[in-house]
Amino acid sequence: MRIEAKLEELGLVLPEPAKVPPGVQLPFPWVLVRGNRLFVSGHGPQLPDGSLAGPFGKVGADLTLEQGYEAAKLTALSILGSIKREIGDLDRVVAWLRVFGMVNAAPGFNRTPPVINGFSDLILELYGPDAGAHARSAVGLAELPFDIPVEIEAEVEIALL
């Protein structure tokens, strides 16, 4: 439970399962396991109770870069929570392979990489430079679901039991 101990040391909490808005159906799993790979669907920032975390809106207009960074960090916790629920132990993750970060960007906002650094910095802090290093994209989009500021998907490699 090395990763969970680090989270506790940092005062960070994994959120409960995502609570989607009423009437919304999501016909896909949050984490799809295929062999030693986990394909993680797009996640947004969550509060500890599983609800979507604000502030909402576009980075560069409604949110500062720093608020976007914090939203990306909360999104990392959201993804880690889903992974833990799927495989039971975050220490089974042996490599973060690919991360695709999407930012709800105001027109003209082009500082998407520093926003998604909120995700990458936490993963690197938890898993170190070997397992935590990942290929990454950080793109700006005109809209994201439910007006969340950040959505991130990932692919990780796990140790088979």
C-alpha cells in the first residue's frame, strides 16, 4: 500500500465513485482491463463524495491557470480512485504509459500543458520517474461535459497477479 501511504502523507483522499448528473447514462466502464493494460476513460475533477468538483467553466476566462492545475490534480485522484476500485491495489500499477489531457479552454488560451501538469506532477510524485513517466498530450477544447475545466484519460500497465 505504498501509493496509498503517500497519498495519506500528502493529505489527499481518493473520491468515492463518480456521481453523474440525474438522467445521464454512461454506457462504458471507467476502467477497462485487457491483459496487463488498463484503459481509463475520461475523468473529471471530483470531490471526496464523488460529485463533480468546481469551479466550472473555461480556463483562461472563468478559471485561472492555477485553478485549472488544481482541477487536473483532482482528476488524477479521480482516476486513481477508479483504478483502485477496479484492481484493488494502486501498487499494481507498474507504468503510466499515456495520458490525454483536455482543457476547457477560453478562446486564445494556449497554456494547456501547465494545466495538465497538475495531473502529471502528482503521478510523478506518487510513482516516481520510472513508473510515473508517461507520454502525454494536453489540448484545448471549446467545451467539455458538464462544463468541467479538465478531462483526462490514460493508459497504464499493471502487474498481473
